[in-house]
Amino acid sequence: MNSLQSEKTCPSQRGPKADCVPLTYVFFQVVLLITDGRQTPFSDPKEPGPRQVSTAIKQRGIRIIAIGIGFADHTELRQYASKPEDTLVIPEFPFLSLLVVETRVLLLGPGKLVMMLD
């Protein structure tokens, strides 16, 4: 997790600078890998498979949260994910919107506030 200290925000514009609170911006490097959790054969044997790609991504310090759809293979999901608890499974694609809160909790922990930027 990377943090960058930035400008200060003041609750009252008329108050002294001591009333100002520093803002901290937090940036994450995260991959949300959405899969049916089953390895499929490749047409090009020179092309790396998902396990090789996910390993390379994790070695760069990027966190992977693996989201399985339907009857996903839990063993494969855990191999892709950065940690065993970084796996989520939902029955169908329409349930993806329900994972917003669960993904936030995985990234920030319970009770943390996150501001979404457009």
C-alpha cells in the first residue's frame, strides 16, 4: 500500500492553520481477477498460462483478488490470489455488484471509509 501526504483541509476557513487536518491519499495496486476458476487449454503453447501470469504479477508486489463465478475451482482460485482469504465466489455474474463492500473490506479492513473517484 502506498501513501502520499498531500495538502491540508480546514474545517473552517476562518480558523487558524492549526485547525487544518492533513489529507492522506492511499493508492493500491490491485488486480481483480474474475474467472470461472477452471484452466482451459491454450491454442498457443508459447503463451503463458494464468498461473504463470498471476505469479509474475504477485512478484511485482501487486495484490490479486480472485473472484470465482459459478462452480469455480477453489484450489485454482487460491493459486491465483495473493492470499487464501483473497478469494471470493459468487453464483452468477449479476452478483458482482454485491462484492463491492467485500472487496473494500479485503483492501482496507472493516469500518474504513473509501472515497470513489470518477
